[in-house]
Amino acid sequence: MIKRILVPTNGGEAAARGVSYAVALAARFKAHVIGLSVVDVRLLENPFVRDIATGTGTPPFLNYPDGIADVLEGRGHAALAALQAECAGAGVSCEGSVAAGVVPLVIVEQAELTDLIVMGRVTHHRERMEEFVGSTTESVARHASVPVLVTGAPGPGGGACLAAYDGSAHARNALRSAAEVAVEWGMPLRLLVVSDEPQPLLDEARGYLQSHDLPVEYETRTGKPGEQIAACAADCGATLIVMGAFGHMKLRELVVGSTTAQTLHRAPCPVLLIR
């Protein structure tokens, strides 16, 4: 059950979509929204940032870390004010804070006593998936103890919930979450297995889902899992993908899981990542 939603915001376009989704979700479930704006200390400690003003003739205050911190903190407060205004318009309770630190680490720490993190992303597809590697979103998804919803849409849709299943530990957790989401959010559920030998995985997933009182459609595909998950979501009009954040290979936890990266790169709808 979702009662506390953390939404990081910096006032940017992508963050604004995350805010709108979080507020819409909170209004639906009478949840409390926690806004967080993080002043990235890596910017303040970067010698390039400190020296650039001298070389370019920009305003003198940019030469001083305190000045930069004031500007960034001011932007954070402005972003939180926009969040509070949106929450007030939707009748949603909220609180907000500005913190300083390494952005993904602060988000993960602040999320420990919440039920969900909602993060906005750009809506156009990048040409290189490498942009996800090392990103704030990827880092949060790898380390957060709660589910992470990555959205390019401003609010929940009324289509199907697509659950991707590969038999991994994270995928099993995601399968449980997908069943709960389908019931609580009132969404039809579609279960997808991408494998050259899908039957054992399909039987495993069906064995779990048949005990739940919800209609499920099952589908199997072959090919690259990330590509097929995104394609299936587009084909069936899914408005949410639920999947494990990582697959079987331990090495993938050192970087972003390849299936996760491909799905985020191509997904036509929000993706809920479960660890």
C-alpha cells in the first residue's frame, strides 16, 4: 500500500513530470508526498566550476562556493514551492526539504521510510543507452530499498500493467508487486516472458498468479528482453511496466542491468523497478 511517496525535484522539465505523477498517485491513494531537492556537493567542489567565472567574465559571486550554493539552494526552494502548489491544488498533503550531498545517495537515504520513489525522465529517446549508466536514476534504482517508478508521463493511465518475468529474485519480487498494483490500481495484468525456452518460466509465473483473483493475459516472445518488453508495452497499450531492476548476472549490479537500461531507453510508458 502506497502512503508515503518521495519525489526528487530540481524544477526541470523531467522532474516536473515526476512531480505531477507523484501528486496524481497520491490523490488516488490518499498518500502523503515528500518533496526533496538536493544541492549537489560535487558541483560545489569542482575546481572547474569555481574557476570558470574568472575566465569568462561572469558575475563575481560565481567565483565563490557559497554563492553557487545560494543559487542552487534557491532553485531547490523554488522547485519545492511549485510542488507544494500542485499538491494544494490536488488536495494532497505534502512536505519538502532541501538537502546537500551526492544526489543519488541523499535520495536513497531519504527514501528509507517511504513506500515509493517517483522520478521523472525525458520523454524523447536517447540515441545512446550509456546515458543511463552512472545516472542519478540508475544509481537510485540500484541502491534504493523501496520501488522506483521512472516516468515520462504526467500521471497514471488507464491501460494494462505489463509484468516482465525472467525468474530472477528481483523478477519474483516484481511479480508480487505487479499483482498488487493490478488489484490496487484497477489495471488488467499482462505477464510477459522473453526467452527461447519460456514454458518453465511461464508455468512458474502462472502458478503464482492463479491464486490471485485477477484476470491475467500471458505472452511469450523471443529476442532481446529490453526491446521486447518495450515493444510489448506499446503493442498492448500498457500504461505501466513492472519489472525487476536487475537480472541474473551479478556483474550487472556493478553497472546498470542491460535489460533495465534497454527498457528505460525504449519504454513508451512509466517503468516501476523492483529490487
